[in-house]
Amino acid sequence: MKIPVIKKLVESFSQDQLVAAEEAILNEAAPEIEVEGSDEGEQLTHVMAAQFILAEMAAKGIDFTAALRLYTAKVRSSIS
């Protein structure tokens, strides 16, 4: 997971575009938007993180940094 890549996705694309990219990756197709990552798994991680962060920013009226903290806390709790 690369935070600069996630930030770029959040700043550059809408939730709908990110959902479409997720679906494309899951269907082993190339997404219409550029998603950086060493493989499909990393690309999917970046897209899903960006979706979560955009949703939190909209729902809670918070900035990228606060939403990123929520996401990383969620990831940490899921692996511990």
C-alpha cells in the first residue's frame, strides 16, 4: 500500500470511477483509469483504500489525512 498513490486516486477520480476500476480489476480487465501498483492485488488495494477514504471524507466532512488515519486504523485492527 502506497499512500501517495492512494492520495492521487482520491484527488483525481470520483467514487464512480473508482468503483468501475475495482470491478475491472476484479474481472481481470484493465481499468479505464490509471492505477499504479506492482500487480493487480496492489492496484486493488489502492482503489479500495481510495474508495473508503472518499466515502469517509464525504460522510464525516473530514480531510484526507483524517480519513487516511481511519483507514490505516481499520487495516491495523484487521491484521492484529
